[in-house]
Amino acid sequence: MAIEVFNRREIKYMLTDDDKAALLDIIGDYMDSDPFNKGGKTYSICNLYLDTDADELIRKSLEKPVFKEKIRLRSYGQVGLQDKVFLESKKKFNGVVNKRRTNFLLGDVYDYFEKGTIPQNAVASDGKPVKMNRQVMKEIDYIMHFYPLKPRVFISYDRWAFFEKGNSDFRLTIDTNIQTRRTDLRLDSPAYGTQLLQPGQWLMEAKAFKAFPLWFVRFLSSRRIYNTSFSKYGTEYKRYKSH
């Protein structure tokens, strides 16, 4: 069963090609690859970020408040209307991220966005059941109507993900090919758009509720890699407003 509630710290770092290569050289000693990374290849994640017509959520987020929240719809690769997707709320308070999500069929979520019809349990195209978490949906529905929200930005990327051996609390992700667009806001459309990173840049995120392992801290220190406040949606919004 997919985990629907997460609580953790998420720290971001920008890597060079050399940094990424050095990390991949040693990471197998400490971490296992995510099952989605079949054959050592990246997997694709596509997102629709929801916001108001005035982009209220991302504008508040860029002010770096103590508390901030986002709503997004996520799929793993391009999907069809009868495929499973995840509707997520992501809240951050004093550096700790709480992510809550529930799954639906993509077509049902589109109906929810357009008509306000709450999605129900269903069966996906692969024959597997898609069961709604009613409490999470209730919380998301409140936020959706409080603002109100609608799809505003498409953001996709290719990801390597790793879990520390014997310690599922610590996770690393490395993202590349980050593409954004503000038209064709659908997850059943191909991933395309404007590149968010410069060539040779890789966005790494370290995720844990407890302390990071010593080997990882030593790796960062040895290569003088420092944390960054880089946000995919925030960076996209700043570029959008500058044009």
C-alpha cells in the first residue's frame, strides 16, 4: 500500500555533474535504489500545482513564512484518464514537512476540478482498486474551496531515488530534466516545457525526520556542498513574472 502521510525534514542541494558522479560512485555502499529506478534508469514524475488566479499560495511561500502549504496532483509518468494519480497537500511548519495524499483516477480528479464532484473509490486500468482516503480528501477539499484553487502550473522531472540500507527514514532524490509550462495543464499530455535548470545542474533533496547519516554529512563536507532554498514552483513563478 502506498504511504499516504509523511512527516520529515527536506533539505535541498544543487549538484554539479562531478558532484553527482561522485555521489553515484559511493551511494551503492549505503543506499538501495528505489524500485521505480528499473535498470538504474530515472523515472518520470509529473505534477499539476494548484493555486489561485492571483498565485496566492506561491507568493506567500516565497515570503518564507513559518507555515506554508501547497496542493498538487501527481502522476508517475504520463497517464490516461483511467490511471491512478495522487492528490496531495504539502504543509511546512518550522522546517518540518507534512505531506498527505490520496489516490484517484485521473478522469475523476478532472471532474472534481471542473464540477466539484468528490471522487469515489474505483478500479484503475490495470485492474487494481483505487481507494480514497476520506480524511485526507476532506482536508484537501477544504483548502480547495477556501482559496479557491485550480491547476496553474505543470512541472515534470526525471528522478533517481535511494533509501538508506536498514534505515527507511533517510531518503535521497536527484532530479534532472525539470520542465515547466502554464498551458496544456493535463497529466494525460506528454511531459514538455521550459527547462528550469542550467546544463550540468542537478537538484538533490535529502529527506529524513531524524539526523542525516554520518557518511552523507562527510560527503557534503568533502565536496563543499551547501544547502539551498531552491523551489521548483517558486523558481518557475519568478521566471514567469519576470517575462
